[in-house]
Amino acid sequence: MNLRQLSTKITSLTGRKLFDILLFLILATAVIKLISLNFNATVNDDAWNAFKTEHHCQLQKSAYGNQEASWLCDDGKIYYRWRQQR
């Protein structure tokens, strides 16, 4: 069975063209990935809040003093949280 016959068979079964089905699958995959990224960010926020408390992290201001730029923790490292960069 060649590609043209396969495409014709899929079209007859679904009532849609193969390109439409592929486009839908790509968009559905992108939506699922975005939802997954949002869920992971929310989970990591809880871990960050616990880490921030345990390591006595202090919020650092930018050079202009108007933005939350980073966190200085008692382990001597500076952490940049993506949510603080809005």
C-alpha cells in the first residue's frame, strides 16, 4: 500500500484530509506540553518556598531599587527565580 492509497483510506474513514489530522495532532501536542510546563512550574514553586525558608533567603533589589531581582541565600549563592523577573 503506497502513501496515496493510505491517505485515501484515512480520508474515507475519518471524513477529513490527512493534513488536517496531522495539524490537529500537532496543536493538541503543543497544548498538552504547555499545560505540563505550567503544572511543573506550580510544583516547583512549593519546593522553592520551602528552600527559601530553610536557607534564610533575602530578596535583593535591582540597582535601581524598584524590582525584585534575585535572592541571596545563606549558602552564599544568588538565585534568580523566573517569576521574579516579570
